[in-house]
Amino acid sequence: MSGTAPERGCGHNSQFYLMNEYIETNIGRFTDELFELLRIPSVSADTTKAADVHAAAAFVAEKLKAAGAENVEICQTAGYPIVYGDKITDSSKPTVLVYGHYDVQPPDPLELWTSPPFEPQIRLVPGSGDSAIYARGACDDKGQMYMHIKALETMLHTGGELPCNLKFMIEGEEEVGSSNLDTFVSENAEKLKADVVLISDTSILNNENPSITVGLRGLAYMFVEVTGPNRDLHSGTYGGAVPNPINVLAKIIAGLHDENGRVTVPGFYDRVEELSAEDRAAMARAPFSEDEMKKSLGLRDVRGEKGYTTLERKSIRPTLDVNGIWGGWTGEGAKTVIPSKANAKISMRLVPYQQWEEIADTFKKHFTELAGPSVFVDVTWHHGGNAAVTPTDTAAYKAAEAAFEEAWGKNPIPMREGGSIPIVALFERALGIKSVLMGFGLDSDSIHSPNEHFRTYNFEMGIKTIPLFYKHFARLSAEG
């Protein structure tokens, strides 16, 4: 779907008509500025890119200030900095804390990119007539975060009053677990005090059926290392006589699921929330085609936990997946060795009521027991967070619903999403406030993969929709 917003959009109000006009006049400049940010390879997981991550923080601070934010500062942490800024106009108005992140995933494997990951391009999405911005971070989360900065600029440059007070907190460690965000939030609770957190780091169902994310899975991310002999050994001399760490690791991984696709970690399902038949029936009404998904992903068939649909497996059920595995000789040609070590990265997506620390501890014990006494095992966790469910009866959710309806001409569908944003639970715990997850990406945008992209239509529509959220949130908050 492409084009401009529906006729019934913001034009009902003279200020919002002016805002739409401003956005349409300046969208080329907005895109050029986003391109500047996308050219910065701010890969937080790569220590060689540290200077680039800091450069991205400086860019965000500069553009936030240029948009009209005040008290803009680059707040240092034990890791990468957090950019803060605000625009407080009236203490009697509700306050919205806008969260986003400027760091990105590693771009590998580079050879699978059609164009270089940090040289943004606009081109057509294959199989559609939509144009999209192709670059690492285009959707996750630079493009979506930057919409909020441009929405602020638009509101302040079209002569209208801000309906809400705004605070911005843009971090640089989301892709590596936000390990320093907890400390920052706890130490700056008064500065960050707000009525709701607004996050655009999620997706919508599609452009014909916009949606609002009302649930996210949690995460426990583990590193495992299996060690056999104290050095690589000749497979002819020692083969069949000593434990091969790769063989042991492969057998362990194979044993982490049973024949029904259920995770075998003891107690894994003890706290899992079971949705009612009515809730599952409501989920099933969402427009979703398994055949289209298989076609778009090049799959012969789907698989997963027995007794659940594909839509349920990817949103309301917990999972365990190997994200990377290596060991032995992986270079060109042959090298007949029994490796000393084998490694894997394993993530578990968790659902409400599962506690990630508890799951991580139980996984470590189970993995070690499966390994047996012939090898040494080291299991550590990298990062994690608990699942989050956002209520649909709050002023914030209703404001997001009204904003989509006004800008897109359709009532959005509440959807649970399979991804994880652990900071949602952090904000509720540390600040005592809920979040509203108003994303504009699509599941097909290839985030975390080669050829990540963000449709130009969605970038523009996001900028148009965000101010409407503020308008409706102020109205609904005043109505009580």
C-alpha cells in the first residue's frame, strides 16, 4: 500500500491540516536526514564500532535540539550514552516519555545484502509496488525513532501548541540487552517522570490492517561452551576414543525439544499463561495467511509446538532456538580434527509469568546434566527480560487507537507480538507507568537480517500519526 493518508485524516483540524502539509513538503529533507543517521554504523555489539555508536548519539542529540527540544544532553553511562531531551509547556498537561534506540544489529552476512548495509538506498520492495529505505537500522529502530523527532519538529513549526509535555530517552545499547538502562532509569526517576511511555519499535500487521502491539514475549539469551580435550586432536589418531565437543553439543541441542516440539527444560511451562478458548478464537480472526508466510520465507512447511497454530506459536507460546553454533575447522578445505571446544548461542522467548532469571538457571542445570561427565560445560546468560502485556482499556491505548483510525482510516487490531522489548517491564517496575507500543514497521521488513528496509509510506505515515496520539491522549486524560 502506498500513497498519502486517507482524506478523513488530520484535515479535520486546521493545525493538523497544516502539519500534514508541512510533512509532505519536507518529507524529502526528513528522509535525507535519516540517511545521514543510517550511514553511521552504530553496531553496539562490535567494539570496533564504538566511535560510530558515540557519533550516532551526537547526531540524535543535534537533531533533537534542532527540532525544538530543550534540555538536550548526552548522558554518559557505564556503556554507551543515553540521549535525553524534553519540551515541557504546561505542568497541567499529561507527559509522554518517548523511548527509542540508535544502535543497530550487526549487518552480517554482508554478501547477502543487495546494497551495502550502511549506504541507504530507496528502491522497490520485490513483489510489491512499494518503495522502501534499505539499510541496517532503517526500521529497527533508527527510522521509527527518527519519526518522533520529526513529529516534534512538525508540531512546533506549524504554530500549534503541544497537547502534551514530551520527554525523549534514546539509548544506544538496546541490541545488546540495555544493560545500563536500568541504572539510568532508577537514578533519574524524577527526570523521567511521565504518565506513559510511547515506543515505536514494533510492527503493524500490514498497511491494509494496522495494528497495535499489546503483548511482547520475554527473553533469556544464553551462551554455551562444551570443552573436551585440552587442544584440537587428529581425528585419525583419537577418533572414536575421546569425546567430540561438537557431537556432544549437537546431541544436547537435539534433546532440548521432544517429538511434539515442546521444550524439555524441567519446569519450563510451569508458569506459562494459557489463553482461554475465547481469546484464542479472537486471535484467529486476525488476517493471517500461513501459505503467504511460507511463500515469502521460501518454506516447504511450518513446524512447532503441537496443538497450536502458527500465529499462536509465534506470539503467545514460549520457544527455544539456537541462534548460532560453531566449533572445529570451518575454513576452506579439509582439516581432520576433533575440536577442543564447541559453542552455541541459544535464546528462549518467554510468555507472561515466566521469570527469565529462573528459566536461565533451570536451563543451565538441564544443559549441564544432558552433557554428561565426559566434557566440561560452561553456561552463561548474556541478557534477558520478562514478557509484557499492555492493557487496552487505558487512555494511552485508546489514544493510539484513535490516532490510527484518524490517520489511516481504519480501527487498529490489538495484536501480541513474538519479539522482546525487556525495557517495557523495566519502565513499569522502575517508573510505575505502562507503555503503549505504537510501531509502524512490517514483519516483512527483514529486521536483524540482510536487506532490512522500511517503507517510505510507513515512515511518512508514522510522522503523521504520532501527533494525533498526543492530541487524543491529552483529550482522554482530561476526560478522566
